[in-house]
Amino acid sequence: MFNFYDKLLHEIGKKKGSDAIYINIGAMDGIMFDDSAAYVSMYEYKSLYVEPIPYAFNRLKNNIQCKLKYLDFAVYLYIKIK
């Protein structure tokens, strides 16, 4: 049985197809620990992959054909609490 995540990605793929945009922060090599790689490929989502670790970033570029862009930097969220 599909879980919610599977159903959601299928529905987005069916409705939006290649108009959908997929963002993967901490992409690693684009395959390891990535349950959505098959959906991105199947429905040809435009995609943005962010990976700061150099060896993983190089593997990412070899493993995934990205329709938008690869970014090799870290993402940091700063929240100021008063």
C-alpha cells in the first residue's frame, strides 16, 4: 500500500508533470536516502539539488540529470528568539 508521500508525489506528477518543481536540500548523491528520485525521473519534475559536501556533490552531478540547477552550498536557518 502506498503511503501519503507516494500518493502526493503521484498526484502532483499526474496533474503538473514537468511543470512541477522539486527542491532537495541536503541531496547527498541524489540516490542514497532519496525516496523521491524515481518520481522526479518518472514525471520529469524540474529540480533543484542543494548539497554542500564536495564528494557527495560530485556524485550528485554524475547520478542525476537536473533540469534546473545544482548548488554546492549549505543552507542555514537563523531564528532570533527574543
